[in-house]
Amino acid sequence: SAVISQKPSRDICQRGTSLTIQCQVDSQVTMMFWYRQQPGQSLTLIATANQGSEATYESGFVIDKFPISRPNLTFSTLTVSNMSPEDSSIYLCSVLPGGAGNEQFFGPGTRLTVL
Amino acid sequence: AQKVTQAQTEISVVEKEDVTLDCVYETRDTTYYLFWYKQPPSGELVFLIRRNSFDEQNEISGRYSWNFQKSTSSFNFTITASQVVDSAVYFCALGGAGSYQLTFGKGTKLSVIP
């Protein structure tokens, strides 16, 4: 398994501002992901954070809105840019230490409220 | 395309009752993986179990048990003698062979009433 921490744990932001969420893992992992969970909904994959190259975004998500950094194998950031109330969600990072087909481990999440 | 259906949106049981959470999946892959995660009110997702498509043995872990049936494309989760601490949203998820992406169901919110 892996121990994952996220900062901040929660935040309340004003419309039009940006927030950067940090994800730290206690061991080196190749695969790291960012998910969004809108209120009362399931998880939706935003992107795969690739170390040393641009993130791979899923349909409906773009780099300008959700820029991602992955400077090394234990750390990543997700920025939610130019926020609107529709961005109010829980944002979770996850890692896949064992490769495809194995379980992903999730961070505690960041609860974002946009006013 | 892959799909996971958790038809039960919310379930309430009285403490010590048994409860089964249903999960039905769709996939064209012959090799795939099924997962259950628990999300308590605090928000983090806790991994519970992983099962690959070639292993239909049922699994028991304490009060938890899982019934995997390929014939009905189901992977149901039973909690025996439920406790208040079991109150959470439970997600079933599906992963394909060679794919890192998980497809999650919409989750079932379980409330255990003391």
C-alpha cells in the first residue's frame, strides 16, 4: 500500500480565483491520478499525472482549467483555475503502486467550495 | 465500453442486521478486475477488495464477504452483523487488463442505525 497526504484538506474560495492542491506519497510511484467527485456523485478521472511530461487528460478536462505538475515520483499538484461554483467538489489523488489491474490507493481528498 | 451499476442508491439497516450491496458490471474484456471501496463521512476512499476475472472464489474477511458470479456479471458485497461504523458510501469499480483507468459505480450509501 501507500500513504498519501493532500493539502489543503478543505478550502472555501471565491469565484474567479485559483487553488493548487498538493499530493504527497510516502514512496516512489509511477502512476498517479487526479479524480473529481462532485457532491453526491461518483468519481471521475480528471487526468494521469506523468512524471517528466505533460499530464494525460480525460475527455471533458483541459490543461488550461486543470494544470497538473509532477516534478518527481512522490509529488504532484493539481490547480483548479478560474473557479466557478460548479467546481465545488472533492478532489482526490490516487496512486497505483502495483501496475495495471491492481488496486489504487487514494488520498484523503480536498473538499473545495466555490462561492 | 465499461459500465458499473449500483442500483441501490441508499440503504438503511438496524445495527446487527445483515446487508448486501449489489454491483453489476459490463465489459467486453476477458480479463478484468473488480474492486470495492468504502468512503466514510470523512471522505477518504478505503480499499476493501480486488478480484480478477479468473477467480470466482468467494471471499470472506471478518464480517465482510464478496460473491463474484461471472454468469450474472455481478460482484455483490455482504456485511454481516452490521455496525454503526459501517455507515459509509460504498463504491464498486471495474478495471480492464492493461488499463490503469477505473470505472466507478455511483455508490451505495449505507446507514446503520443503532
